[in-house]
Amino acid sequence: MNQTLLMTRTFARIFSRDRQALFFSLFFPLIFMSVFGLVGRSGNAPLMLGISDTAHNALSAEFIAVLQANPLFTLQQGEEASLREHLVSGDLKLLLVIPADFHDASSSSELRVIADTAQVRELGLIMPALQQALVDVERKLRGVEPLFTLKVEDIQARAQNYLAFLVPGMLAFAVMQISIAGSGYNIVEYRRKGILKRLFVTPLEPSSFIGGLVLSRALLCLIQLSVLLLYALLVLKVPLAGRLWALYLVVALGTAMFLSLGFCLGSIAKTQATIMALGNLVTFPQMFLSGIFYPIDILPHFVQPLAQLLPLSFLANALRGIIVDGATLLTLWPSLLGLGVWSAIFLLLSVRLFVWKEVAA
Amino acid sequence: MPIVQATNLHKRYPRPDRKGEFFNAVDGVSLEIAEGEIFGLLGPNGAGKTSTLEMLEGLTDIDAGSASIAGHDVSRAPYQVKQLIGVQLQANDYFDRLSLCELLSLFYGLYGRRDDPLALLERVNLADKAAARPSRLSGGQKQRFSIACALVNTPVVLFLDEPTTGLDPQAKRRLWALVRELNQGGMTIVLTTHNMEEAEFLCDRLAIMDQGRIIAAGTPQALIERYAPEPPARPLHGNLEDVFLRLTGHDLRK
């Protein structure tokens, strides 16, 4: 039998019997997605908005009606003092006080918005809505027809919430973890036990050894990723906007990239402790900088250009593009180029670093 | 023509105590081992036995000198040599999630062969462990399994690096019997050992190494006659261990 196939079968057998590793490689992504899947669902409820109307006139009633029509808000009316208490206790997100001079006289009046700004993430969303309600009322009052209108047609192609953001990130993260562990850690372990030495004295070609390890890992990685993906699509009901085959293609590319990186690390590190440290050194920064848990946009500006160039960023971007935006491979070319360049770099490095005789002996 | 030939072998390693300097772990070793011989390499720890063996096996580069197995140069034709030799290493760990049978099948496959692993396990008395994982084996069983792995290609030359270290007397005798049996089938065997009784019992010829050089070589009987301390009045009672200590000194090695 062909040596590469033989090694692929052997490694596939070995890896599939390591139940513990299989479990833990899936455990964290599954937990993360589940937790945020549940949180994300309750996060879409309308915002509780308190209104204290001290004007009590037709205009204020109209203003309130406009707000009520907005699905973003659920209104609660009452006295300012009691509503304030609700605000402090967190039942209300925001308190709006309509002043007594809120009427159709020519003088402008000021509405007060009371909120614990540190607590209300959606402030940027609420304020324009309030402004818009005011503009609507004002136009009506002055009998002015709006010069421009903006009509939003919701095609409801996908629900953009945190879970939809997180799932592609988690997939990318899992590809990285499984792949780096799959090549680097194993090599160090096999060397330490003298297994590589033992294999070296047989006629096994190094390319067959590497090929077998890569193919078996890639196979296993695709199966593990399929489990995560099925869970996200079927259980968490994250919609998949793009093509499934494109998704798998990107996952395969990412796997190849990180397996090569693992080979580099495994060739450098001589002990288990070193490989763990090296592994953490490359995975941790990427975990926080590559837009896995939050978008790269919220990072400090001087970090962003660098963060965009990280291997994991390209992978997460491409996966997110396919899952969330339904992007095609053609439109994702910058990410694919990035993946390709990193893969080439890691592959070249690993070929230089992984000298069969030196690594084995 | 000898089946194993080594001429003026050198192996350099960086000195652990002085940075940037090197020392010769193997310092001009020449060997000629005839087909069908059991050849023993003796010496204190750090004498260069394993390094010499590893150069013959193609496991480490030969820094100077040359070696050939059955006419194939070890450095220039490593893959021909690998097909001809069987190697048992000091470390005898294997992939632990495979059974003995699966491991042997893997080794058969690496030599492009297909054979019944069970028959080979039978030969080393491990047939009842066919489905066991290597970690479940005792020390003696591990050594025997190691030898089984080294036999999958029916090698012309079998290298054994300290095959009986750490074994109890029963396991040791069993292994000796196996080595004898293999040798009677025509296999050339090269082994290292610290056990003088083993060397005397098994080996047709020996070389004693110290500090990277061969300091004595010959049949066990010839070495005893030449180097064993002459007892003044009483009858001769020196043994090979006396020879060894006299030649290499009583000092402990690192």
C-alpha cells in the first residue's frame, strides 16, 4: 500500500481513538455558541422606555403615538419620580421627560433624556429614533412635507445578531485550535517518546509521514467542524446565507494553513512545555485580535491594520462573509489571498524547519 | 566481505560544559562484522556505543569516515540500507492508541509488505497480547515486542541497543534464547550491552569502547585470556567484568 495512505489511515485511527481530545476540541466552541445563542435570543426584546408627559396636550400625545408605533420601544408612562426609580433598578433603559412647554408655539422646547449611559449599549440606536419622532411631529405641525424620504425594504435575508457574528468566529477559532494541536503537539510528543526515531529507521519517506498526518488531521478537522456547523445551523438556527461548499473550501484552506503553522512550531519546540507555550503565544493574541468575539473595528485604531493581517482574521472574515453576508468566493478574494499567502509562508517555513533526520533523532 | 563495515567513524557533539567547543563522541571507530555473527559492543555509559550504532543505522550523520551494510553505503544509499536492517532502539515507545497487531501491520506496510502479525507475535511469545496496547506490556514484553517490530522486514542485520537492560532474569534468558534462535536462522546481530554475562553468553566477538574509541576487540575467550587479571596463586577466577573494569577503570561515568 502507498505509504502516505498507510500513514493517513494510521493517524486517522489514532486520532479518532483519542476521545478526550475530540471532546475538548468541540467542547469550548459548543459551550460558547450555546451560551451566546441563548443570550442573543433574549437580547432582541424591545427597549423599555419611560415617558413622563408634563405637557398633556395633543402634540405630546401625537409624539407619544409616533414612538409607540416604533417596534424598537415599549413605552411606560408615569410620573418622573417613580419612573426614575424604575430606571435606577434597571427596569427601564431610558426615561424621556416631555416639558410642560411642549406645544405648538413657535418657541422650541427641550426634551430631557435620562439614562445611565454606561448601561445602555443601544443609545446610538435610540437617539436617532427619538430625533426622528420629533422631526415627524414637527413636520406635521408645520405642515411641511418631507423633501426626501428614506424607505427601508427589509428583505429579511438574515438576522444580524451577536450569535450570527460569533458562529463564524467560533468555527475559525476551532479550525485554528484543532489544526495547531493536530500537527505541532503530536510531533513533539512522538519525538519525545522516540516514535519518530523508530519510524526513521524504516523506509518511511518524510513526505509520506507529513502527508499522512496532514490528510488525517484535515479529514478529522472537517468532521469536527461539520458537527459545530450542524449544531449552529440546526439547533441554534443560525441562517447560512452563502454556499456550503464555499464554506468547506475556506475551512479546508484554513486547516492547511494552521496545520503548516503547527509543523513549524513542532519542529522548533523540543519539549511539551515549549510547544504549549509557543502554541499559546500564537493562538492567544489571535483569539483576541482577529475578530472572533467582537469586531476588529472596536480595537484601538493603531492595532486594526495589524489585526486585519493575522491569519485567523482572514479565516474569520471569509467564514463570516459566507455565513452572514452570503458572499461568494469571488467577492472574498482579499481574505482568500491572505489565507493563501500565510499558507505559503507557513508551508515553506515548515519544509525548512522540519528536517526529518533532525526532528526524528 | 564483511556484512557490516565501518571505517574510521567520527561523531562530533557540542560540549555540554564549554560553549562553542566540540568533542568526539565517536573518535575513529573501525569495525568489520561477518555475516552470521553476533557482535557485541561494550563500554561504560557515554563511551559512544549508541552513537556508533546510530551511525551504522543511518539515524545520525557520519561526521567523518564511512560505513556500509551489505555493500550499501549508509550515507549515500540510506533507503537501501533501511530495507536491509532491523533496529531495536533503547526507547521502545509506540503509538499508544494502536494494538500490537495494528502496530505490526503498520511496520509491515512501511516496508511494502503484507504478512500475518499474529505469526510474528507468536514467535516472540506475545500472541495472547495481540489486541493489547503497548502501554499495557511489562518491560520484558515491551522488549520482545520491540524486537518483533525490528523483524518485520526479515532483516539481514539486526541492531539491538541494550536489549536486556531492566529485565528480570527470566525475561533476560528468554530474550537470549530468541536472539540465539534468530542468529541460527542466519541473521547477523549487532548489540550493545552492559551485561558481561550476556556478552559472554551471546557474542561471537566483542569490541570494548571507551571515550569514543575501541580499546579491545576479539572473542570473549581471547579477551579473557589476554586481559583478565592473573590470580597470583589461586586458580583463575577472573571473568569478563574484571576485564571490563581493568580496561575502562573503576571510575563512575557521567
